Amino acid sequence: MKAMVLEKISAIEEKPLRLVDLPEPAPGQGQILVRVTACGVCHTELDEIEGRVAPSRFPMILGHEIVGRVEALGLGASKFKKGDRVGIAWINWACGRCSFCFKGEENLCGMAKWTGKDAHGGYAQYTVVSEDFAYSIPKSFTDVKAAPLLCAGVIGYRALRLSGMEDGKVLGLYGFGASAHIVIQVAEYKYPDGKIFVFTRPHQKEHQNLAKELGADWIGATDDTPPEKLDCAIDFTPVGVPVREALRNLQKGGRVVINAIRKITPIPELDYTEHLWYEKELKSVANVTRRDAQEFLPLAAAIPIIPETQEFKLEEANEALILLKEGKMRGAGVLRTI
């Protein structure tokens, strides 16, 4: 099979992903073999390539927004049949025995494995996964449109749920890439009387235009002061400054949720009175659970979510990731593997 492989930590500008021929993997006990048709391009891949979230071994096949067809069943696998369309997300496996797993919080499991980091992912023509960590894809989505839902959508849904947003309230979105452009569609559906304020880098006109098209009530730059205080906010950016700015613009008793695995730059020093006093809260999002995917995918079909996507060939993964790093990706990038 063809696969784009990462062999060492490197700057993405060096185009480190290499197209190679590898043997087709075989499904193990309880696993399914998936013929990949599309795989989303996520900022986490940049973190993996550049060493902020290093893969557990090399070489590694990245990619965790995977859509494909079941090609074969491993011994004991019975939840899907050959030909079924499935999705694979960031969480690849959890122990099922620890206190977190018992509470349905397998995203916090100390033994959890992550797709494209600990197990080979979707920047390839085939991959394997436990049938317990694969999801049926609603028929209304094409493979390309479904791919961003598996991470940008699912983790955005989790962040929105954790934000405490309610109808009639004001939600701030810092950064407007793959995840935020899906979250705004969920928020518009769930909270029709709420307001959504979007903050981007000053020069990101494409992102600002997309936010306007999707119904943002106000759009400004990261360091702008919005017309109203934010009851809650989600930070989707890879840098630290928006966290401080979101706290500055937050209403008393509000919450800022950080939807990022790692930050390229640190969060600046916070002034207690200006940024944290009055019972303001700061909460991180740690990956996703199976519940998030199982709840979100049917909701995305019901709304319906319409992801904005840019398609790339498998061998163009480096170029797609460079565009993502430069903030030039409109919506979500998706690799086509066929």
C-alpha cells in the first residue's frame, strides 16, 4: 500500500513526510481492516511532526480523521461487515479497566493509544483499528465531508459542551479554522437566540469571510474588545495570547475552554484582577471520548453540518500541512487516498 510516513521530528517546511510502499496491515483480534478513502489534515499532525506531541515510535503513519470501508474482519470482530463505511478518530484504544474508563472518560486513560501517534493512522491506503473504536458514518456525508467531523467536529463538539454555552448567551470563538467553522454551525443550531463573536488574526480575510457566511454576529482581531462581554469562549489557536485575551473579555463567572493539545507559544502572564477574578474559569480539553463521536455524528447529519473542505492528493500531505501552519487553509484540509 502507499503511505506518507514520518521518520523523525522535523519542521514541516522541510517536507518530512515521505511516500513509501508498505505491506498491507492485517487485522488482529477484535480489529477491522479499513481501506482508507479520505483522511482529514489536523493541527495535531503539525504537533507530531515538529515534536510537541511526539509519536511513540518511528516510522509512524499520521492521520486521525479517517473515513473508509471495512475490507476484512479480525478474529472475533462482528460489529461491522465487509463494505461498511466507518470513521476512525483520535482515540484509538483505551484499557477499559481504570477509573476513568469506568466513568466513560477514556480520553483520560493513562494507557490510551492515539491514532497516528501510537497506532498507524490514515495517511495511507489501509489501516487497522479495534472495532470498538470505529464509528458508522451517516449516509448524508460524502467521504471527504465526513473526514473533518472525526476530529475537528468531534473535539469541537466536546469543547462547546464543556463551555457551558446556553441559548441567549454570548460565545466567543478564538481562531476560525477547521474546528471552529464546524462549531459555529452547531452553536447556531443549538442556541438560535445566542450570539457568536469570532476573533482571528488581523490578516485572515478568508477566515473572517467564512465566519460571516456562517452567521457570526461580530468578527474582530484577537486583541479587539467585542461589543459585549463573552459568557463563554473557546480558544482553537496553537498560540498562547488568545487565552489571555479571552479571559480579558470574559463576563464574570464565565468559562474559557482551550481546544488544543499543545501550544506553540506560552500563555502570557495573567493579571489576577483583570483576567481571573470574579470566578472566571479556565478549562482544557483533553482529546475525545467515544461518547463524543457517537453523539456528534448523528447531530451533524441532523443539522446538517456542511464542512468547508480543500482536497489534496495523499502525496501532497506536506504541502497541505504547510498551508495549515501558515493559516491559509479555508475550512478543513482532506487527503484523498484513492
